[in-house]
Amino acid sequence: MNNFGSDDHAQQTPESEKLNLSTKIAFGAGDLGTAITAMIGISYLSPFLTDVAGLNPQLAGQTQLVGKVWDAVNDPMVGVLSDRTQSQQGRRYPWMIWGAIPFGVFFFLQWIVPHFSNNENANQWGLFWYYTAISILFNAFYTVVNLPYTALTAELTQDYDERTSLNSFRFSFSIGGSILALIIGLVISLIVPNNRNMQYLLLGAICGIISILPLYWCVWGTKNRAQAVAKQHPQIEQTTSIPLLQQIKIAFTNRPFLFVVGIYLCSWLAVQLTAGIIPYFVTSWMRLPQWHISLVLLAVQGTAMAMLFVWSGISRRYGKRAVYFMGMSLWMIAQSGLFFVQPGQIVLMYFLAVMAGFGVSTAYLIPWSMLPDVIELDELNTGQRREGIFYSFIVFVQKICLGLAVNLVLQQLGTAGYIKPTTEIPFPTQPDSVLEVIRFSIGPIPAFALIFGLVLAYFYPLTRELHAQIVLQLKERQNK
């Protein structure tokens, strides 16, 4: 495992904080596999559990919530452990190398439908515990590979604008992975149109396999750069000695970090709530065939990917906060408009999906670009590099958002009287109460979260100028 790297990369030195193209591409590839599994999970797991596996919506919501809560709990654990890891590969890479294969295997196991009993109630609980156990294991290995990967951002460069550029590559692959996953889902639904069980099984198998390899690409393509930076900035690879509870206390007394957490929370609550309800919105409200689900999600993700480098360029000129305001404003209009879309207004639905993609792009780019700046402030205050603990709390927030959002939607659908599709009636007419839950979940609720995120972004205290002062003070300290 000491040979992940090549002579081509060995020539790169950190004397300039500018990263070469191959390193940026390799770093971006690290988010491809996790993006594929995340998009498949958020877009298809709920309808799979309710409509194919046969779980009632309340149990389907609870099994995902339990998995995400445990997943969120283990994020700080992995973050602290990776901060303290000592290895010839560095602090982060051993986790990615050893966690990649189990990550893909447990993703696939989510799409199997076991049968436990002829008794409907007993079978429901058997399914619940099976999917809960698999969810816990899959999400644990998702954390093992993804959290150390995200912490690499602050270890590859200390340049303010290069980090935004680096995240542009990361989220190009992230959104590209989401698009690839949706295209695979669309193709499978067209090739196997009448067997939804087989559709999901194929989707899980194909995406599980292709999610593993990019993690090794990332290790191979970035490790030499990370090691070179660590030699010039040895504080980066120093293991943290502060106890966990004290680390948490310090992190939450970092005021800019709390703003980033809030901004990320609001943005991703809107992203995940919308993505989770779109399958029900398209089929139950718009009364469209299932393949439109993938096309609507593709419209959002394709636009988001196309806008990443546009927003990155605008950020260099006007700053991260201004870009966030621009994107969120367009997104709020789109979310509000979806509430008023009527069945038959297909063109308007797709137009609003494209408009939402402008905002989703900034939700990917801006909070993650702010976080390394916050870590520098923490290093100035504490004298230690603690990327793992900060990134773990951001991922913690993301997963809690996903679990709560999905559980909220499914609980409300179940309470409102959601009717499961059957082979005889693939598109049952839902009660008005169910349709109202769907419309409010895709319109006013995400829009309200975005408004709160804008308020937090307005008061975010860490500007480009303040960050430059922090970096200057850190360099002066290192040179003493």
C-alpha cells in the first residue's frame, strides 16, 4: 500500500499553493462513488422500501432515520480517530483504502428484498430490522471512506481561492456521479420496464461496483501532494492531543463554524427534502410515468454541475457570500413555483427544476469552501490542525438532515393515507391529504429553510480579508 502514487506526481511541490490539474481531478474523483450511492439512496430508497419491499411508510421512515442517526453518531468518532491516525500513508488514506470494498458491498445489500414470514405483521418487522441493520453498516462504511476524504481539502492547499477551485472539481465529480447514477436508473427503467424489483437490484449492483474504484484513484492521485505539503507544513500531520469533549467544546465556541453549520444545514435540508419527495411528486401529483423521475433529477443535477465553475469564477470576483445569495434567490423562486405547478404543466415543471439547479450548485460549493477557512481560524486559536472533527460535524449535520427529512415526509405520507402502487394499479389516485403533503414538502418547507440560510450567510463573519490575516499570522508563527 505504500505504492499509491507515481513519479509524475512526485515532482509536484507545495512551494506554490496552486494545485496542478491532475491532482485536482484525482481529488474530485474521490467524491464520485459516494455521490453515486447518495443520489441513488435519496432518490430511490424511499419508493423502493414502500412500493417494492412493501414496508409501510412509517416503518420505512424509521429504518432510514435509525440508520442516519447512528451514522451521524459515528462521524465524530471517525473524525477524531482519523485526526489521531499515524501511518506511512498519512492520517486519512488508510481509512479510504480499507473501507472502499465493504462500502460497495453493503450498498448493494440494501436493494435485496428478503422474505421472513407469511404473517404480514411479522414480515414487516423482519424487513424493518434487515434494512435497519444494512443501513447502519452501509452508512458506517460511507463515513469511513468519505469523512477522511473530505478532510483532505484543507491538507492539499492553504490558498483561499484554490480551495474554492478544488471544491469545484470535487463537486463536478459529485454532481457528475449523481447524473451518472440517474442515467443508469433511467436506462434500467427503460430496459426492464415491468419488473421494479429487478430494476432496483440491477441499479444496486451496478452502482455498488462502480462506486469503489474512484476512491483508489483519489488515493493514488493525491497522496504525494499531501505528503509534500505535510513536509512543508508539518503541523498538518500532527495528531491532536486535545480530549474529545474539549475538542467539541472548542469547535462550538468557533463562531464562524456555527454559521457554516447553519448555512449547510439549511441548504442541505432543502436539497434532501426536495430530492426525497420528487419521486412522489412526479408520479402521484403530476401523474407522469416513472422515467420522468430520473429526468427531473437530471435537470436539477445537470444544471448544478454546469454552474459549478461559473459560480467559482464569480466567487473569485465577488466573494463566497455574494454567490450564495445569488444562487439561493433563484432556488427559492423555483421551490415556491413547484408548489403551484398543476398536472399537465410539464414544461413549467422542468423549467423550475433547471432554475433550482442554479441554487443547488451553490449549496454544494459554498459551505464546503468556507469550512477550510474556519479550520485555519481554529488552528490559530488552538495551535493544532483538527480537520477531522470539523468535517465530521458537517457530515453529521448532513446525515441528520437526511434522516429527519426523509422520516418526516414518509411519516406524513403514511398518516395522510398513502396508497401503495400495485401491479394492477401502478399509479393509484392518492387522497387529497397525501397530495397536500407532497406539495408542501416540495414548496414552502424547503423555501423556508433557504430563507433562514440566507439570514445566516448575511451575518457570516469570516471574509476574504480576515482569512488573509489569519493565514499571515499562521505563517509568521511557523517561521519563528
